[in-house]
Amino acid sequence: MGKPVCCIDLEATSLSEASVPIELGWAAETDESGRCLIRPAPDWTDWDERSAAVHGIGRAELEAGLPVAEVAAILRRLARRYVLLSDAPLMDGHWIARLFESETPEGVMPERGPRLLDAAEAAWTEASRLLSLDPSCFAPGEAERLRQQLIAGRIWRLRDDDSVRHRALPDAERLMRAHLWLAKRVQQIIQEVAS
């Protein structure tokens, strides 16, 4: 991939089309991590009490959040330094677009925001590197079996974790741990096959 990887996660007011982001969390393989609440823009009115019950963030807390422009600046900085992964790139992309639209002056074309890669697709690509090895290194079907085991192991690591759910930083950190486990395990298998 070239640049190091950073997993991001956003929490939002709801799952509706009108939803807006309220929290950003990030965890990079360089050990950089962080989170910030997002102060709602004046025209952001969407709110769903059921979503609030899930993530546990109250409307009043958001007033202490960072302004939309500062959060957009954080995302720009992360995108310059890292390949950004998300476990829900369509939803997170929607919320990032809302963020960038809101910080753009009226009459100006809004910035698209950073590109998010699907973490599951990135994991599949990483595991698929095994298939690029010399096929004679494996018994018939062995590379595909290993690839399936790697993907299953990554999924298990995402689920078998007792950290807080539906808060942006713990979710981003969980995704990063699964990504790092997979990359390390692929390297181990490649070294085993090469020796």
C-alpha cells in the first residue's frame, strides 16, 4: 500500500439520510490515535434518541466538540499521511461528505473529502498475497485454505474483543488490531513457505 494504514470510525446522530457525524476516532499502525467529538454545524438538526442510547453521546456533550472545520482539517492531515481504512466506508464516507459540505462556503463546490478503503477488502487483498507465491510451495488448495483461515481469524479478532462498542476510538483501535494481526500472520506464512 505504500503509506502506513490508519483505521477510522465515525459515530453519527442516526442512520438516516439526514444523519451527521458527531464523533471521529482514528488508530494508525504508527501508534498515532485520537478521537474528537464534533460540534454540530448550525444546520445540523438530525437526532435520534435510539442512536444516542447506542453510542452514549448526548447532545449537550457535543457543544464541547471541535468545530466542523477543525475536524475536516484532521481528516485532511490523516489522508496525507495514511491510507484510510473503514469497516463501513459507505456510511463513514457519507458522514465525511456531510462534514466537508458543511465547512464549505455557500456557492463553492464542496471538497469530496478523503478516500476510504474498505477494511474487509484490504484484508482480502493482504491475504491474497499468499496466492501470488509460487504455487509449487503449496499442496493443492493449501493457499486458498490459508487465505480463508486468515480472513476468519481477522473476523474473530473483530468480534472477540471486550472493548467499548459504538464509540469511535475503541472501534478504530479494534479494526487496527485486526488489520495488524492479519498483516503479521501473512508475513509469518510467507516466511514459512520461503524457508
